[in-house]
Amino acid sequence: SASAFAPSGVLPTAPRRAGAVSAMKMQLPTAIPPLGRPETDMFDGSVPGDAGFDPLTISAWLDSRWLREAEIKHCRVAMLAAAGCIAQDIFQFPGAATVYKASTKMTALHDAAVKAGSMGQMLFWIGFVEAISTAATIQMLQGSGRAPGDFGFDPLGLGKGPGRARMELSEIKNGRLAMIGFSGMVHHYFITGKGPIELLTSR
């Protein structure tokens, strides 16, 4: 079962709210009006990017902090991936041509990297990051007070001051768009064999 692979405290049922819907909640957005807003703690209006979208009511079964952590992580990875898909159509790092052909990109580049044996170092560093993030997530679920997705990494200080809420909203919105965009880029490559910029500029 899923509980066998989840850290302690990940899978408790999120309690449904009882009683009348408050005036404040009536003003919150609802992604699918006929279904209304989910009656769970995750959709109380306090989370940036809350659009009231949970048609399967997953937030009633899983801890809202775990779900939020997962969404933010996927958003950040998708933004990096989408940027990478676009960048490989614009330039190539010096020396890369000695290892891979300039025309090798997207999933073909992944396959070439696996064949060349250069994916080992990526697996190591990604595993290192995952180990750190998993430990932080477990501590959060055990009551450390850490906010989902907060690793204290802000070298430019962009998240300080009154503009933090706007930055958090921008991150989640851009991340959701990146998840959709990256999926589209990959499937276009499966069909056409072209990267996103190459596809847009070709005739």
C-alpha cells in the first residue's frame, strides 16, 4: 500500500470542516463551480494559489502539508525542465559537441547520456538533494514548524518584506504553467522530433 512507502505522518486523513460556509469562504475562487470548493483544511484561503481545485478530494485523504510540498517541488523541477528544453534550442555549452551531436536534444539527449554512462553523476546529485528534502519534509510533518517548500534558500533576499506573498503566488502559478508547458514540449518532440523553439520557427 502507499502507506508503506510514505514517511510517518504523511497519510493521516485531513478532517472535513463542519458547519455553515463562512462569508469569506463564499468569496474564494472555485475552479469547478458545479462541484463547489473542497471542504478540507488545504482550501481555507490561506495557501497561495488556492483556486479551489480538488475534484477528487485528495486533500481529504492526505496531509495538506505533504501535498503542498509535493506540488511546490514539482513546480520547481518543471520550471527548470521547461527552461532547459528552450535553452537547448538556443545555445550549446562549450565542449558539449565533443560528446553529443548538436541535433541531440530532449528525450534523445537523455538516451544518449544513458548510453554514454554520464547519468551516474546526475543520479548521485539528484539523490543527494532528495535525501535532504525528504529529511526536511519528515521534520515538517513531525511538527518542526517549517513551511512546505521552505529550505531557507534566498541568497538575493527576494522573499523578504511585504512582497513575499506575491513571490509565493508567482512561483506556484509559474510552476503550474511550467508543468503543463514541459509536458507539451515533450509530447511535441515525440511527434515531430523538434525542440520547442525549433518547432515554432520551422516551416
